Amino acid sequence: MTTKKHITTFANRIFFLIVLLFILDTLTDFNIENQSIKSFSYIDIMYIAPIILMWNLWFYNHKKTKIVSCILPFFTVLGILLIGPVNIIFSSASWTTQKVLTKKPHKPFKKIEYQMQDMGALGYNRRTVEFLYITHWFMVVHDINQKYIN
């Protein structure tokens, strides 16, 4: 393998990891708690996707590998344009705990909290959630109705 092929493989794998973190955080109950990892995945996806798309178009010689390697970057760039870069930047802020509503002593990793997210000039998003920490950086979050809390 040549050096250019190693760089291309490494860059595509890093890009896939960034897209995976972004999709998991935006479309599922999986949340990124660490602000630096969340900002990295949200901000970097906006400028790495076009670079990877152009690199794959330039690097691969065979038509089939060129098309296959450009599918994910193309749809990522399309998604960025549909969502809007400003919305992605504002959504990159982590949720901060304002108040712990319920904490069980026998399950310290599971809590119910009232959280807020700063959206810049758009104000704040608010939510009441039950979350389960996977690690210090990642958690699974379920929105709950506040009137059902004991």
C-alpha cells in the first residue's frame, strides 16, 4: 500500500466515526456529554465532509470505488445544506444540568434532571430527562413528563 492509500483509508475511517457520532447524538437517545467531543463531531463534520468528498473523487481511479467512496460524504454535505450550518453550530452545545429532581442512592448512575441548552441568539432549549451514564462522556437519555415525577 502506498502512503496516499494509507492516508485515504485513515481519513475515511475518521470521517465515518465523526458521522456516526453526529447521527447517534442527533437522531437517537444516545447523547454526548463531553463538550469537546460534541463540538468536534458537530463542527468538524461541516468542513471535513466536502474535503473527503473532493479527496475521494480525486484519489480513486476506478469508477465503482469512486462512486461507493463518495456516497457518504455526498449525503453528508447534502444533509448539512438541508439542516443549515448555523443550526448545526447552535446544536453543538451540551445540555447543562440546572436541577437534579430525583437521585436514587442504590443507582448513582441513573438520575432525573432538569436541563437547559444554550442556543445562542435563539434562547434556551429546556427538557426534563432520565439519563443513564454509559461513561463520563456518553449517556442514554429518555425525555419524561415532569408531572409523573414523585
